[in-house]
Amino acid sequence: LSIDSGLNHIARLLQIPTITYWGPSDPQSRLKEINPAYESVFYQKISCAPCVHLIDLPPCAGNNVCMKQFVQPRLAEISNDGWEI
């Protein structure tokens, strides 16, 4: 379980099953092919996303509106969906 970070990319290379949450960057622009056998990627495009790597100051000024959409109960529901923990 990860955000769009370096550890996620290492897990992908090692084919370790991952669940990743993407907010200020678009997974389609940062990931090569997604293997559904190993990866679940969650991204909800909102009006100001993606902003990382594209502009200097995010429109939310660091409030991370894009990541706050993944509220805790929903995270548990998504993370447990189809994954043996």
C-alpha cells in the first residue's frame, strides 16, 4: 500500500503486489504498462490535477485536495477489495 513514490516503483520492478494512490500526478504519465495481476492503481482526476511536475506552485498551495478524497474508511474498503491481507 503506497502513494506514488519511489517504494512503489521498486515494488513494481520486483513484481510485489501493490495498491497505489495517485493524487497530484497522473499514473498514465508516470507508469509504464500496469499489470493488473500485481497492481491496483487508484486515481481520481480533479480539476487541478495533475499539477506535480507541471507547475511550480500547486493550485491548492499544498493542501493536497487530490489526496484528501481518499478518506480513511474508503481506503480500507478499496484496499481490502480483492486482496488477501
